[in-house]
Amino acid sequence: MSHEGPAMIVPSQRLLLLAAVVALPLATAAGFVPGVAIPCIATLALWTLVVVADAIRGRARLDSITASAPSIVRFTKDVPARLPISIASQLKEPLVIRLSVSTPPGVPSASFVESTTVPAGASRVDWACTGVDRGDHSLSALHLEAPSPSGLWLVRSNRALDCNVRVYPNLRDRATAALFRRTAVVGQRMRRQVGKGREFDNLRQYVPGDGFEDIDWKATARRQFPVVKLYRVEHAQEVYAIVDSSRLSARPEILESFVNAALHLALVAETQADRFGLVTFSDRTHKFVRARNGMDHFRLCREAIYNLQASRVSPDFRDVFTTLQVNLRRRALLVFFTSLDDALLAETFEREVSILARRHLVLVNTPQPPGLKPLFTDASSADVDSLYSGLSGQMITNRLRQLSLALSNRGVRLTVVDPLRIKTQVTSEYLEVKRRQVL
């Protein structure tokens, strides 16, 4: 539904030209030539009535045009798109208008003003724009400009647009596109892995090197020779991405990389026939999407995370750990996306994560902090400033190394990821877990 704003009428170039050619000479003649004063004044009055009538008709002409946009429009980040605008005209003849859409900074337009011909009845205009900021964006107004019937005036008015533009994360890269190749997906689904898994596959005779814990003693007693159990990869395992949206993720591109990696992990889990779940948190747990599979569930996860924004609060790890411990009854792979370069928060994470690590497999991905470089790796840096910068990088390296060792003792794996390569690194970790069958 569109509402008309206050109309504004401005003179056109034609009106200014006629005023210079007609009105100004008549006014001059009426003032300096006494014999033609009355005819000149009458002509000016008639000309004024024509101009005013044209302005009234021009406003009525623009009032007969209504505009609207869909209540929800979905864009992909950094992908050029078009916003459909429906225009209805009650006029009997086509009308040339100029229009402009007030788009928010997160959805800039390709052009500022466009001219189009509106036919009688309903029509549609596709407004070119691009979503550059992930999340929700509201379109405020549509600006219209139309000439009056005689072209003496330009009538301008606004139409309010009740339109919400949803800009989703951009997963259009080679790493994600490879997941949808038919041959690759079929190969991943159809290959059966036999080995040390959790789902029973079959029995075979014991060979040197087999573990004693895999011996099936009942089958051994029946067959009179050692028999061991073989297992295969258990399908439909649960994988959860836990995304931190606190102040630790407020740095440029950190949260963006977390969101993209989480959705990419969901697609990879789908190709592996696993169930994927999603959790977001900051100073509390915000959303908990229970693990399922299917593309409808992926779209549900995308809806839950596309507008995730960082908050200037400290993360509450205990709250999210407790939420997971209470809601997850089955062993699952928990992939955390958080920054642990803050020493105090890293110590809290290390202390509290034990309640999860006893039951679940926990992987932690933390972005590479700025200045993370061991000391004396750059031989050309010999000045004092470079020395202090290298010393700072060495301290960060040592702290992360100690944190990684401490988490490893609790059964938690810490990986320092590059935000530009986080999709590939997280996928490799997940597939390595599947290959080793440690879940």
C-alpha cells in the first residue's frame, strides 16, 4: 500500500521561457504604453489562469498514479539485483515520469533517477540495486515526478514503500559451488566407509593389529576362532555451528566470515547425510535451531542467522555451554566460531568448556589476530618499532599456543583460521573428523 506525500510543484523550462517571452513584454508594455495597458493586463490574467489550471491538472494527473513494492524482497550480498516496483495508472494515455527510490546505505542504487513511460493500467519497473550489508533494510519512499498536461510545471510527490529488503550471506564461491556438482555429491553419499565407526557393519576373522576391544566373544565361541566386529561411519550424525556475536566478533569482517562459514558447513553436512544445527550467542544464548537435514532446514538456518549483528557485550560462555548441555542428549560435533585473543575470556572458555567436552566433540575456530607473527621472522625489521611489534606478535603466539595445549588436554581442538580461508579450513576439519570416525 502506498501513501501520497505532500506534492511540490516547480516551474518547468517551458514556463520560464514563456514568462520571458510573453509575461515580461506584456507587463512592460502595460507600464510604459498607456493605450495598451488594459489589453495587456487582460492577456496576463488569462495567461495566469491557464498556468494555474495546468498546475491543478498536473497535480491531479500525478495523484492518479499509485506505486507499491513487495513487503519482503530477498537479495544476496554483493550480487546486483532488481527491486520490483508495481505502478498503477488511472489515466487513459501513457505518461512519461521520472522516479527515484530512497534506498538505505546497505542497499545502494545503481542510478539516482530514471525515466520511464507508465502505460494505462498496471505496469512494473525494476529498480537496479545491490545489497552490500547483510541483514534487514527498509525502503522508505519512492519519489515521482511528472510534467503537467501542457508541460508548464513539474509535479513531484512521494509514495511510502512498506518494503523490507533481506540481504543474505553470499555463498556463491567455488568452494560452495563444488558441493552442488552432481558427481561430487553422489560420490560423497554413495561411498561406504568401513572401519572404526559406531554403526555395526559385519564380522570377520581376527588379524594381527586388531584391537581386543573389538572381539565379538560370542561369535568367537561359536566359530572356535577369534572374530572381530567391523563398524562403518554412522550416518545422520549431528553437527552444530555455535556463532559468537559478542564484542569479540565486532571487528571488521570477523562476524561476516563466521556466518558464511556456518552456512557453508551446513551445506557440507547435508552432502554427508548429517544433521545440522545452529546456535547464536553473545551475553546470552539467542537462538537454538535443533539439528535436522534437508534444504528446507538449511533455509531455516539461513533465516535464523542472516541478520545476525555483533553486540558490544562480553560473551557468556557458561550460558551457551549450559544450553547445549541441557538440549543435546546425543553426542554431537560442536564447531565454535569465536575470538579467544582476549586473555581473560580465553581463560573462562578453557575453564568452562569441560562440561561439554566430556560428552561431545568440540572444535574451536578463532580468527587470526592482527600482528600474529613470531619474533624475528622478518629479518629486514631492525628498528625499535618493528622490534616491539614483533614482540607483541610473539606474545600473542605464545598465549594461543598455551591455550591450544590446555584445550587439547580437555579434548578440545583449537584452530587459528584465516577469515579469508575459513570455509576451506572448517570444511577440512569436519571431513577429517568424518574420515577418522572420532565422532
